[in-house]
Amino acid sequence: MSERTPAEASRDIPEATVARLPLYLRALTALADAGTARCSSEDLAAAAGVTSSKLRKDLSYLGSYGTRGVGYEVEFLRHQIAREIGQTQDHHVVIVGIGNLGQALASFSGFRSRGFRVVALLDAAPARQGDEVAGLVVRPFEDLAAVVAEHRVTIAVVATPAHAAQDVADALVAAGVRNILNFAPTVLSVPDDVDVRKVDLSIELQILAYHEQRKASAEVEEPDMERGLA
Amino acid sequence: MSERTPAEASRDIPEATVARLPLYLRALTALADAGTARCSSEDLAAAAGVTSSKLRKDLSYLGSYGTRGVGYEVEFLRHQIAREIGQTQDHHVVIVGIGNLGQALASFSGFRSRGFRVVALLDAAPARQGDEVAGLVVRPFEDLAAVVAEHRVTIAVVATPAHAAQDVADALVAAGVRNILNFAPTVLSVPDDVDVRKVDLSIELQILAYHEQRKASAEVEEPDMERGLA
DNA sequence: TAGATTGTTAATCGATTAACAATC
DNA sequence: TAGATTGTTAATCGATTAACAATC
């Protein structure tokens, strides 16, 4: 491992913390919008839905941006976190697979407001090409390399059927895209330097179903909490 | 804690394992479809995208369903996992908020094939009520309690704007729904016996953006991997 | 100063991993 | 039996939590 200059040191931040930083950013934005200038770790933790202990531990990886006995300046902390997670610059996104889900993602306003610009929609089906979705024309999948190069795409969203996803991923990697958000219910093989995050809707429901089953059977066994061990 | 009968013992399975069981189930289904009758932990792990060590550890929480020196019977193991996660029965789902995302979720075929039946679509906006989406008519949100009772709904999907999500969650809890999949970018407060899983599309992109930023700056610092420490 | 709240420490907990004895 | 592969153990790693010294 080579050393880093102190400026961009940003010592290794644990993955669990990285995953929560956007949550804090959102809570801070809400506080700022509400006109709050300063908050305690307790306030911010409540707004983000975590414990204050966890929040302070997370923030400690970024630096020392609060004031003991006082709290955090909302706008200042917001800016520090935004910088840390690269929110200060725009990211160009391509969506591949413009079915129901792809269309919904293309229309999703939450991306734009967080610095993500959807620059192209691609689909392999000629029937969909030429359609206009969310102000963009659906282009042939073959345009991928050109689109990536032209718009400096850094993130791709895969919303194709499972059987097409690996081929799409291979093409994305070949085109130089190293960050993929995968909605296709399949495992993608990619080189080590490519990050894949997976959103699997069925699996989320299956996890809930597992918990529901346990709750239901617990109720049958203990119809009355007062009963004790009889 | 009360004791459980051995039959439904299902000793506490770690959450991380629960989250992977659907992955194994999917991999086993694919193997069965391909006509494979038996597989090793190595085979199955590869198909599910995990290490064989992790797979065996996970399966050990369910019981001892393999044969040393031989491997696992695909169909038998598939059935055991399906039973464990409650896949053997249907779950009734209501979707609240029928915008772009809600429509896409309503049309998503992956739910149905895994035992999830979307029984109703609800939206507070009169303009959407009466629309037909994926073969269902969009009903007023006020119908919630009636729908839950009538169809024995156990899982709700919230796809409303953030500002409406907490009110929707409160109504769901009041109606007796104890499992919520939340797509609204907001923290939901619910009682302890209610499970909420969150899918946050912007946050997924933000996490990727963080990693992208680190990759990009690493390249600037080390333009040539061969250069060494100079 | 006294009261408040951060940043950090140390303990605990849960998840992952590698190795191998059990056993087909 | 010899070879293969599971199921389990023990070590390691990473994340969470509670407590409190530092300090505004």
C-alpha cells in the first residue's frame, strides 16, 4: 500500500460507516431546510434513526467537526460529509434495461437532487429504442461505449432481466465503468476493481416473510404473554 | 424466553445468514432447472456468489442436510430452505403509492414466482384511483384497513413520497401489518414488533460514488503501478 | 465556574474465515 | 480402503455499544 498525502488522507472509513453517511447528509439537509443552525449528536442521531453513540463514532472517522459542550454547526457538518462522499461533484449515470423498473428509475427525481445525472438510457430491444422516457430517448445497447466515453459515465444501473445482466456487466466493464448498481436478480462476476451493489426486491420480501413466519408461530405458542411458563 | 417445541425449534438463525438463504434458494432452483441432482458446497457457493466456508456455516444453522464425502441433494436442500424461510406458503402484499416506482413494483414478475401475491394497490391521489395497473384497480388509501382484513395482508410495500411515508406506516401498523418494505427516503418510526426493511436508491448510488471517488484519487496518486515507492 | 456534549476508549457482540476431524 | 466433502471448531475480523475523560 502506498502512502497518501495528508490532504486526501481520509483514513480508511469502515464500510458500515460509509453506508450511513448519506443518511446523515439527508438528516442534516432536512435540519438546514427547517432553519436549524446547530444540533447535538442526540438531535442528529434521532433524525437519522441511529443511536447518538454510533453517530459520534461514525463522525470521528471523518475528523473532529463538532464542539464539545455545544454540538455541530449543521451547514458546516453537512458540507464536510458532502465532500467526503463526493457529493460536491456530479456523477454521470447510464441506465441499461428500460422496462418498467428502468423507466421508474429514469424518472426518479431523488437521483438528480443528489448530484446524479442520468445521461443515457439503453435497451437491447429495438421495440423500445426511440421511445422517450423522462426526457431522454432510449438508445440501442450497442451505443454503450460511445455513451460512456462521451459523457464520462462513472456509474451504471442494470435493470435488465437476469439472463442478460452478465453480458451487460461485461460490456460495462469493457467500456470502463467501474461502479454498477444491479437490480437484476443474479450474481455478477466482475474484476476486483469494479464495485457492484445489488438491490434485490424479491430477497427483501423473502427476508420479511421469514420474520413474519417467526412472529406468527411465536403467537401460536404464546397466545397470552401473561401466561408465564405454566 | 419460553421454550420452543423441537419441531419448530429453528434455533436462532443469524440475520446475515437469513439474508443469504434466499440467495441459496435461487441458486438451487437454477441448478434444479439445469437438471443437476446433486452438488457440493463448492458448486453451490459458486452459484450463489459466496465462499463455500460461509455457505456450509450458514447451512449448519438449519440442520445437517448434506452427506459427507458426497454433497447435497439439490431438490431436498431446496425444499428445506424454502420451508425455513416460509416460501412454501403464499404471502399477501399491498403496495401503497402507485407512482412510477409503485407501478413498476406492481408489474414485477419476480414477486409472484416466489410466493408473493400483490392483492391491492392503494394511492391517496384521486387522479390515480380507478387506474388499472398490472391487472389491479388502484383503490383509495382509505380502503387500507378493509383490504388488510379481507386479504390477510402480511407485508406492505411503501412507495410514496417521503413526506407521506410516516402517516402511511402509522396506518399500516394500525391495520395490523407488521412487515414493511420502505422505498420512501425517510426514517420510519414503528413499534418494536414491526419489521421495516429499507431500499434507498439514492443511498446506493451515493455509496458507489464514494468508492468511485476513492478509485479516481488513487489513480491520480499512483498513475503507474510499477513505479513503486520512488 | 458549572453544565453540557463531544471524541475516544475499552468491552462486547456478531460475522467471517481457515482448518480439519468426522464420516460417507 | 482411499478419496472426497461435510459440519464444526477456534481464531480473526469488523461493528456496536456504553461509559467517561476532555473540553467548550
